[in-house]
Amino acid sequence: MKKNIAATVLLTTVGGLAAYSNATPELESQLDKTTILANRSLTHLSKVGSSVTILDVKELEQSGVFHIDEALKFVPGAVSESTGGQRGTISSIFLRGTATRHAHFRVDGMRLSGANISSGNFLGGANLSGLSRIEVLLGPQSALYGGDSIGGVIGLYSKRGEGEPGGRVELEAGSHQTHRSIVDFQGKLDQLSYSLSVGYLKTENDLPNNDYEQFSQSLRLDYQVNDKLDIGLTLRAFQADLRRPNYADPGFARAADDHTDSTLATIYAEL
């Protein structure tokens, strides 16, 4: 059995440009014990009767978890597995024993689950870059979101820029010719908060003719017009190419190529 071996290098920008500094946000506070999913409005967890799990993306990344399907393994009552076992293949999520189609996904408040969008393809390729938290709602209150929420509701939330402008570069290399890199910039300039992340992943996986390559982007902009009005936008996207080996051929000489494009955007105003 081959073992995956990886090494990660984290670099933080230091000076050099007037627009950026090596300063991090003044307060790296823990996530508030609140949820948005349970009642469709901000509610303290002590006032929610259903089971709600909140995952801090920063803590997940520090533990070596970089993809959404891997993160969901930490949710009680959830089973998240890759159908093919290789990075880039379709993933499935089973909440309380229900099928993937019964898990309702919301990305920055926008409904993902639907007849024209494959949540399995999204799970197989989406990473945690640019996210701040993941909420998973189980129990009867998930009925607020309709018939495809029998198992539960999964909410993904983009990270809002804060503090002094800064950035980081993260590099990783490992077995199977695996390379991963992430470039992040975030901060606040007067009334504008921004968070930008660009990533790249390439791996040959552990089977012949099973290469996977992915580019990912995420962006969140928030502009505080005045004390009462806040407007903004979010964007999450990835483009991926996966080569699937022909398992009927002992030599895996023939292969099929899959291309996936995923783009999710929201525009919002809070008054």
C-alpha cells in the first residue's frame, strides 16, 4: 500500500508594497456560538432545539483539512465519502442515513441543490479556500428549506476581510506528483472589506491515467455605505480536469477525460 507523504510551507507577505503588510487581523476570535441556518436568522445556539454543528475553517486547515468533503467527516451523523476514492471524483454526503440528494446545500445563502446542479461534483472539487465557517443543521427545523432537506442543511460562508491588509502564500508537495498552492489577500480599507483567494492543485493520484488538475478562485467584497446599509458580493469558482482510467483494461491504457466548471455568485444588501 502506498502512503501519501506531504510537506506544507506557509509564507506570509512582509512589507515591500504600500497596499499590503504582514499584519494579520487584530482579533483572531473564535466563532460566535450562533447559527443562521436553524431559523433563517441569527440565533444563539442555546435557543436552537435542533442539532447544529459549526466547523471553523481556520482550525480545519491547521489540521491539514483543505476540502469540503473531508471537513464534513467531522460532523456527527454525517458520512462523507468519495465515490471513486481519488481526488476529483464525485463525492457523496449521507446525513442521518439519507441520500446525497436529501442534503440541502447553501453557499452564502444561495441554494445549490437542484436538478441542474450536481452537489456530488461540487463536493468532489470544492475546497475550503476563502471560507470562514461551515454550518450543518440536522433535525426537524431543516424542513424550513423544502423537500430536498430531509437529511439536513449544509451552509458555507465566505470569509469577510478584516484588520490591516495582508496576505499569505501556502505551498504543499507530496507523493503521486501532488502540488498544491494557495494565495490569499484580505483586509479592510476604509469602508471596503475584501477577501481574495486563488488556488491550484495537481495530482496524478495513485492509479495510472488518473491525473487531476484544478484551479480555484474565491472573492468577497463588502462595502459599508453608512451605519445602516451594507452591500457586497461573493464569488466561488473552480475549473477541473480529471482523467478516469478504464478499469476494464488491465493496463489502464485507455482513459476518459472529464471537465467540470463550477461558478457560484451572490449580490446582497443588508439594511
